[in-house]
Amino acid sequence: MTILCEPAAGAGQLSPAAGSAVVTAADLAEAGRLLAADPAELLVVVGPSIGLDDALAFAEALRVDRPAAGVVLVREALDVVVLTQALRAGVREVVARDDRTSLADACARSRALSAQVTGVVPRPRAEERRHGQVITVFAAKGGCGKTTLAVNLASVLAAGGARSVCLVDLDLAFGDVGICLRAEPVRTIVHGLGMLGHVDVTGASSLLTACRPGLSALLAPVEPGDAERIPASLVGELLAVLPTMFDFVVVDTPSAFSEHVLAAMDASHHHVVLTTPDVPSLKNLRVTLDMLDLLSYSHDIRSVVLNRSDSKVGLTMDDIDRVVRSDIRAHVPSSRDVPISVNKGNPIVLDQPRHPVSEAIARFAREHVLAEPVAAAKSSKRWFR
Ligand SMILES: Nc1ncnc2c1ncn2[C@@H]1O[C@H](COP(=O)(O)OP(=O)(O)O)[C@@H](O)[C@H]1O
Ligand SMILES: [Mg+2]
């Protein structure tokens, strides 16, 4: 929880950047009362309507009374004199009112610092904690339809807000989840680097982009070179926290068995392995299935999905079955409406719910994800890596 001290008129604009769980105080006296009522409270954001002298006096007092708690000061504009005074009074950061990204970053840094000071990583209260399921969508060959399936599966599961779903774009170098959902990548996984080693619910929430009712996304970096900065351990940490916040976490992946993908596979309750009915894709599917076996992941959590299943490319279903050697749990037909929906930035399951592609994905979600709660994967052969 974060206390945002700002009268109601301005608080609404600052509140989303201050974090997911914000309680508003109209003045510093109320902020003081809220702090006194909750000893675990570690961050006060003081808004631009609160007088500077009062804000500094508050920060100075808090530094003595509650050294683990931080104050982030928001001002109309940044000014060197204010900055110096503020830092002298013990304010952790000063940010300009219209710079929401800096405010979110400052809050995350202050929370991280507080967590280090107290040695306690805040956890959601037991009654708020969820036990969401993680679904990783993978194919070793590019262009099979991983992103298409991940985006549409996440949208189906969110069911217009009936369930909460987070879509994680692990295609760190070329991720296009943001484009498929027309979501602005203001915050991406790159902003999680500062939280490495202490990702918590508040920190994870600050990285997410709200896309549709019930559907949030953790977007891939946009700057060239940023993908290489993301360690697999950050993925592991995020995938430990996100299921406590969402009913489902759907992970879109790159076309390679990276450490990041393995971290996702480890955290997953469902491995959805995708192929298309062509020889290179089927060959890569066979290698992928053998690899998953070698890593001792259970067959029970595995679903093979055949995308563009009706493409006439000279292979019979028998040819395909011989390679797959297990049930194909969904046949998603090929349709030019799929790329059209991508170009519109609206997943086909939302754009045309009765479309055969949408119905195939919805049926898969109903029969194999919603109907079958299972334990997380956790390969036993970690030494293999
Ligand atoms: N069932 C389908 N019918 C027609 N086009 C599809 C279908 N599935 C995916 N596509 C198209 O194929 C291309 C690659 O799909 P994408 O989901 O980006 O693959 P990946 O993420 O595996 O690289 C995209 O242009 C997408 O619109
Ligand atoms: Mg993709």
C-alpha cells in the first residue's frame, strides 16, 4: 500500500503511477494518521498541492520516526533549490507532476530501498493472494502463430473481465504483444531491472500495461539492446509473483529454448506447444517434444496445438500424427481474418467471437485450461542445464 497525499482533484491523475494499491490522504495530518495506523506502510507520495515547507517538515519527522519509510515529492516543475532542500530533509526523490514514468520509477526505487532497510519483502495478504495458473506457449520455429495464440488465449481467458489475466511477452528482442493489443509500451520488463532480487506485488504491478477489461500485459523492451539486459532470474522472479496477482498468466515466447523460456516452463502449469502442418515446423516440434522429455517435464501438462490445420500442403493427418505421437488438443484453422485482426490491434476472439479460429481457441481454453487445474511443471533435471 502507498499513501498518496493530495486533495482528490489531483490525486486521480497521480494515483496509477504511484502503484496498484494506493490510499489517498487529503492532507499531511491524514497521511500521518494512516501511517500511524499501519506500521507496514513504507511509502508516502506527497503531491504538488501540499505546501513545500509542510512537506519537508513531514519528511524530516518521518526520517526520525520511521527510517524505513520513504517520501517521494511531486512538484509542478523541478527546481534545483527545491531539490536541494528536499534531499536535505530526507525526501528520497523529487519528480515533476506530469512525468508519470519517473514517478512510477521513483516509487519502485523507494519501495526497493525500504525492503532492503527492513529486510522484508512485502507480500500480499493471504486473503488477497491468488494461485493463478501459468501457461507457456512455445514453438521452436518462428511464424507458427505463438503470439497469435497467446494473445487470443489470454483474451478468451479474461472473458471481458470475468477473470484476471496477465500476458507476458518473453520474446524480448522482437516482442509484438503490444502491437497485437495496440498497447503503448510506456512500461516494459526493462523497468523491472531495478527490482532484481526483490520483485514484489507492488513492483510487478508497476511494470504492467492495462490492455482490455481483465487483461494486463508485461510488454517486451522497445529499445535495441535492452533484451540482452534481462536476466532469466528476473523472469523467474516475475513468474513467481504474477500468479499471486492473476487468475492466469499466459507467456508468449521467442522461437528458441533460451534460459528465459526454461524459467517460464519451470513456472508453468501448462505447456502449449505449437506447430503448423509443414515439414520444418513438424521437425522442430519433434525436437521440442524430445527436449521437454529430456528435461523431465510431465506429459500431463503438455498440449500440442496445430495451427493453420486446414492448410493444404501435401501432408496427411497420419503424417502429422506420426511426428506428434500424442493427441493434438486443438486444430486452429487458417484464415486471413487473423492477420486482419492483428492489423486492427484487436484479437480475433474479441473482434469475431463466432469465427472458426476464435471458436477453436475458446474450445481449447474451455476443455484444456479451465477444466484441468494441474500442479506447476518444475523439471527435476536442473543439472542438465
Ligand atoms: N490461424 C492463422 N491463420 C492465418 N494467419 C495466421 C494464423 N496464425 C497466425 N497467423 C499469421 O502468421 C503470422 C505469424 O504469426 P505469429 O503469431 O506472429 O507467429 P510467432 O509468434 O510464432 O512468430 C502472423 O502474420 C499471423 O497473423
Ligand atoms: Mg511471436
